[in-house]
Amino acid sequence: NIVIEQNNFPEVPAGFAQNCHQVTQLRFLQNNIQRIHQDAFVGLTALYYINFESNAIKCIPDGLFQYSPSIKYINLGYNQITQLDPNMFAGLPNLGGYELQFNQISYVPIFNFTGKAMVTDMSFDVQAYIGLMFNPIMNIHPQLFSSTLQAVNGQFLPVVFYFMKDTPTPTCIIDTNNYEIQYSNYLTVNEPFN
């Protein structure tokens, strides 16, 4: 594992740990990191846990996770991220959780999501969850939910998106596949309704 916390360095450079092939976890909390180089994770093929919470990261570079296909959990909460790349989850077949709470995200696009991990959270059997709580979300792509609903072995296993009630997000959305998206404590994807 590599743990670096409460320091003051602005960037994670390309290939910073490229000879550390056995590293499974990165924890870079409260370091004032503003940028992660696109090739930062070169050589980290065993990596499955990434936590860059409480930094000053503004964007997630395209292809950032391409060198670490074993990733199961990513936490980029409490940063300054404003945009989400539709392909940020592509090529991560084991991804089960992605935390993006407390950023500056205002638009949620359709994701190219390939994760197959099973995560149990909030009493749902879900394919994966994406935490978007406490962001100033103003727009959600109208087909976001229908594009992420998937049937695995004949079972309904959605990707669950969490949004807090207090964000200016619609309180109820019904997508083209007749799934109801509604608030309880969180905005979540629910079972098909009649």
C-alpha cells in the first residue's frame, strides 16, 4: 500500500510508482493535490482501491484508470471536480463503488459503464453505485438511467446513483424504459413499476 496524507504537493506525476506492481491500495488524503497526470497509474496493475479524498483535484484525465483494470473502489470526494467524462468507468470490469460527493459537478452524462461487481448497499443488490451527493447538479442526461440499467443472468441489477434531496435535482424522473427514479433519502434507481 502507498499512504500519503496531510502533505502539500500539487500533482501526482506520470508513472510515480511504476515499479510497484504489487501495490493494491493508494490513499492520498488531504494533500492539496490539484492534478493527477493521465499516466500516473502506469505499472499499478494490482491496484484495486484508490482514495484521493479531500484534495483540490479539478478534473479526472481521460484514461486515468486504464492501467489498473482491477480497481473496485475509487473515492474522489471532497475535491473541486466540475465535469465527468462519459468514459471514466470504461475498462473497469470490477468497479463496484465510485465516490464523487462534495465536488462541483453540475451535469451528469450517460456513462459507458462496464463494471460487473456486486455490491450490496441500502438493501439493494446492485451492479455498482456512484455517489454524487452534495454537488450542485442542475442537469442529468435524460437517458442516464435507462443506459445504465442492465440485466445480468435475467436479474434486474441496476447501477445506483445517489443524489441528496437538497440538490436542485428533479424529485421524480420516469425514463423511456418505464423505470421510476424517486427520492427516499437518496435518489435511487428502483424496480420497474406498473
